[in-house]
Amino acid sequence: MMAAAELGMTNGDYVFYAFDYYDAPIGESLPLGTRPWMIDGLNDHEEEAKLAYRSLFVVSLANVKTPEHDRFSQDVKSLAARQYNYTYSENENINPFAMSEYYAMKILGVVLNETVTIDGVAAASDGAGLSKRMWNRTYNILGRQIVLDENGDRVADWVVNQLDPGGNAFRPVLQWSSSMKIFTAVTEEDGTPRQIVWYNRTSLPADRTFPADNHDSTDSGTQRGTPAVAIGCSFMAVILLVAIVLAVFYRKIIWNKLRPAGFGIPPVLFRNEI
């Protein structure tokens, strides 16, 4: 973000996205630390960094709180401290990879039970059949809806987070529902929708990839190449052609040096032997 600030791209004309694969509790601050814009050793640029973070959105996995999930999280934290000498911090969530492993084992257990009940024990060794039985289904695990699409990929719920008005932490402003396939606003405690704050402007920036004065575009979204690009491509083509010619000549020189003596004897010398 500091590099973007130096390029003048944090004045509200651009927005930036980052991904955090750790669960973010919906309605609460994203655990990126207090004042995440603070940079060690760059105290002179704190205000500049704080303003730059106004243009940053963080996309993270949604964390729907349920009593079952809370109990499971406490069990995992206790097990980590007791057997692996690891203590979770107060607001630290369970590692998402560990959660995904647990979900996978639960799904496998459900499908194995169904397969054995319906098709018999022998069908449990059919890996392809088991995997296909997992697809295009919704599983209720720890009070959460785990959705697998028709290709067997998990369709997760996501939240979009933005720095709060005080600049202290990221908080969710939008949430994506995989089942409904829509974005909805996160609600405040009084029931009102939480608004996205577009820095230094009253509406979202224009939907463009590059500054308008750097390229010409058509209604179809295609872009015309600049003269510099055309010259660069021509130059590379010339270099490639020269390299091919040199390679051919070099190969011929090496071959002439290495070919066996008598290799080029004219066939006329053998005519009397035929």
C-alpha cells in the first residue's frame, strides 16, 4: 500500500483487494491487529499509510458462529496446548487448514456410511464412486452449511472487510452467500446496513483497469496497442529471426568439422562397382 501511495494511487480513484484465508467473524473486526496500517520503523509515514489503507478491502472466509463450532474450537485449543505445547491467543481462530481437514473427514464419514448401507461393504473401496457421491450436496457440520458443487469443489461464504472509521481494525461490510449467490450488507447492532465508505469520494470509483488517458477502449472492452508495443514486438521478431539464421550457420560449421572423412565422396566413384 505504501508503494501505491508513492504512485499516487490512494487518492480514491483506485481500490485494492487482499485475501486473508482465516475466518472472520461476521459483524466483528477482522483480527489483523490494532491499527494494522502501522509500519515498524516508518513512524514518519504513519498518517500516509493510514490514508492508503482506506482504499484497501480484505476478502476473508466467513465465520458463522454456532454453539457447536465454539465447543469444537475450545476442544482444539485445549488439545493444542496439552499435546503440542501451542497456546492460541485470545482472539486467534482455529487454523482454516485444520478446519478443512475436519470437514473433509466428516464428509467422508457421511458418504462411507451411506455407501455401505446402500451398496454394501465392497463398494467402500470404490474411490471414484465415493467421491462422486460427495458432489453437488450440502452438509451440516458444526452448525455450518458446507456446500460442494457439481464438480466437487467447495463453495464457501466470504466477507469483504474495510477499515473502520477510526482506522483501528478491519470490519466486515459485505457478505457473500454461496447458497443464495448474492452479496448482502452486514447489519449494525441497530439493524441498519453497514455502509461502504469510499475514500475521498461519494461513490465507487469508475470501473476501469487503466487510467483513461493511457489507452483507448471500445464498447466491447478491447484495447488498441500503443506504438511502443508495436515497435517492441517488431524488434523482438527481428532478434528472433537473426538468432535462427545464426543457429543454422553455426550448426553447418560444426557439422563440417565433425563429419567423418569420406562422408562426402561423390557417388560417381562407385559407379563401376554397381
